[in-house]
Amino acid sequence: MCLPIEYCISGRPASVNGKSKKKQAWKKGVDAATRTALAAKMPHKISAPYDASVMVKVYLFPASKQYTDVDNVLKYTVDGMVPSLLKNDKQVDRVVAQRVIKSRLTSILVSLPHARAIADAIDLQNNGEFGTAIKVEIFNNKEVAW
């Protein structure tokens, strides 16, 4: 498995408080975006799901000021990565999540090699769509940073 991997998904994420159809549709969308990102990173290789500890970063770029409860959208976002990327969602030992409201005063610091997913999500937001940038990377759960 080739981690880190990052990608962007368009559309409003499903919440744990949402309807079953929306949850399933969001998980399928995450799965499709994950498979597309994997195919782009490893075009000639079919790999088994990663089976060690990971960190998942989720950045939400809502199109409007409509409230999005960050912790409620994480469940189905991570669940959508199984089994295309992860063997089990229990592998996620760290989560970083943030809602980024559109503003002229908002600044984002990101390294160039990892800017594509963030740039795609910002582009969706600027065009009136909800964008979600996701990054999954290997996590050393033997260290604690506070």
C-alpha cells in the first residue's frame, strides 16, 4: 500500500444523524474517490487494504454558512474507506478534522506535494459546492504529541 494518499470529494458529507440512504450514498462516494486516488497513485497494481495504524485528516469546505457538525461526518467518511483502503476502521488511531469557512481572511498553510486535494476542495467551495479533502497516512501510535 502506498501511503500517504489524499483526494477530494464533492458533495455534502452524511452525518450520523442523517437518513440511511444519504449515509450509504456518501460511503459509496468515498469508496469511489478512494479507489480513483489509489488507481492514480498505483496504476498497474492491485493492492490489498492497508492493515496497520493510520492517521486520517479530513478538511471540510462548506459551500455556504450552513452548519456542518465536524464530528458527525467523520463516521461515514472513514467507513467509506473500508475495504478499498483500510481493512477495518479500527486501524484509525488519530483523526485531524477541521471545517474551513469561506472567508477572505482564511489562510491555509500546506506543503506543495500535498496541496492538490486542498486546492480541489477550495475550488469546489469557490464554485458553490461542498468539498471535502482527505489525507490518510501511516501513523506511529507509539508517540504522543500534545
